[in-house]
Amino acid sequence: MEIYKFAYQIIQEAGQIIRDSIDDDIQIETKSNPNDLVTNIDKETEERLFNQIKSTYPEHRILGEEGHGTDIDNTEGVLWIVDPIDGTLNFVHQQENFAISIGIFIDGEKYAGFVYDVMNDKMYHAIAGKGAWLNNEQLKPLEDTDLKTSLISTNPLWLTKEKLAKIYMPIVDQARSTRAYGSAALDFANVAKGNTSAYLTMRLHPWDFAGGLIIAEEVGAVVTNQLGEQLNILEANSILIGNKKIHQELLNEYFLPYKTMLEQIHTERFKGK
Ligand code: IPD
Ligand code: CA
Ligand code: CA
Ligand code: CA
């Protein structure tokens, strides 16, 4: 419980600092490609969280998107998986619709998840086995839905890829409607809240999904990759999350008919990563 309260507090403080400086000039750099941005705020937020965790719990380990814990290859002890700003493009272009995401694992077991929608001061949080909340309000168990009466979310980019379009186009076509939010952590939170019924994407890293995974599972969401396999919290993977019924429908009727092709894509994309 102490770790949970501490995490809650340092995430809120980090969010407050970001809100206070939201109108300041930011330094933007590119990473792997011209659309993969990182700012000084991403780096400073991760650094601050890292220093606070380490000064309170020196033995805890931290895996962060912006460079901490690159040598971590096992889940022993207490492991914090941190995305200081999830939705950096929203942060840069909109100054809103981004989140701080943290998942905490103890000896590989889920312990606590946090997704903090900074500009709206909305903290999604969960303790594994005890429930999930949005601020002080407990989130309800998810209701089953069908694709044809559901809102889903995905990145439209996947529809432009020839092979994936075969899978994604019928899903988008059959859904009631599709949303694209630009923050995977908030996509998980939206499913946990019941705002959307499913979220599907071809590639997330552990820091994108670690916090949201714990929150969403607490309300009964099913979270796997697109082959129906469990996620490994140290590895990148494809993602399929939804209430139990829509997850099963998407997996059995839309993804698994393309199992061979998907297995090949997964091997190419994720082997050894
Ligand atoms: C990104 C966001 C985005 C998702 C990307 C992620 P970042 O994280 O979650 O929604 O589609 O795959 O990399 O880089 O803004 O932390
Ligand atoms: Ca990034
Ligand atoms: Ca992210
Ligand atoms: Ca990030």
C-alpha cells in the first residue's frame, strides 16, 4: 500500500509540474523518424520520477521509455515500468490528451497501475485484485458488447498497410464507429471506463501498456496480443484489448483466420526484442 500511495503522489506532482509549464517553450527532438518526437518535458519527467523512486526505494528497478533500465532483462524484485508522457505528439500539437503511465510489478506479478490524464487531472489507478478507480470513483465491471454496436479505437495507419488492411478494414467497417486518440495509455483507460469497447494496435512497448494493462484487467477487460497470447511485460507486442465478448469476437472472427500471416508479422517485428 505504501508503494501505491507513493506512486500516486509522485505521478500527481509530476503532472502538476507539467501543467504549470504547459505554456513554456519546449525543446523538441526526433528519435527513430521525423514523426517520432521527444521533448525536454518527456526526459525531465522521467528523470524526476526515476530520482524520486530511487531515493525512496533504492533497490527498486525502473524501466522507462526515455532511457532508464535498458539493461533490464528479468522481472525480479519491484519493477516500475514508466512512460513519462504517453502521447507525445498530442503533447506537442495539442498540449492535452497525453498521460503519465506507470505499471508496478513485484517479482513479475501485477501490483499497481496508473494512467494520469494530466491536463484533465484524471487519475486512473488500480491495485491488482482490489479494483480500479478514476480519481475516487470505482470503475464498474465491463459489460459485454458486439462489434457492430461498439465504439473501438485504433490507429488509422494500420489500414494503409497492405497485409494488415485485410484484417483491419473489415473490423473498422463492421464497428459502430472508430476513434483514434493518440495515447495508448488513454486508449487502455477508455476501455477500462467503458468509453470504447476495444482497442487494437500492431505495436506497443512495455511502457505504453504496463499501467493500462493492470487497470483494464481489474474491470474484466481481456488483454492479449493479436494472436490471443499473453503479453510479456518486458517485450513489445501487438495489442488486442476489449470486454470479454468483443475480444473473443475480434480474435476468432477477424484475427485468427489470418493466423499464419500474423505469426509471420510477429516473428519479423518482435523476434529478439
Ligand atoms: C505512443 C502513443 C501512441 C501509440 C504509439 C506510442 P509515445 O507513445 O501511445 O498512441 O500509437 O505506438 O509509441 O511515444 O507518445 O509515448
Ligand atoms: Ca515516444
Ligand atoms: Ca508511449
Ligand atoms: Ca512516451
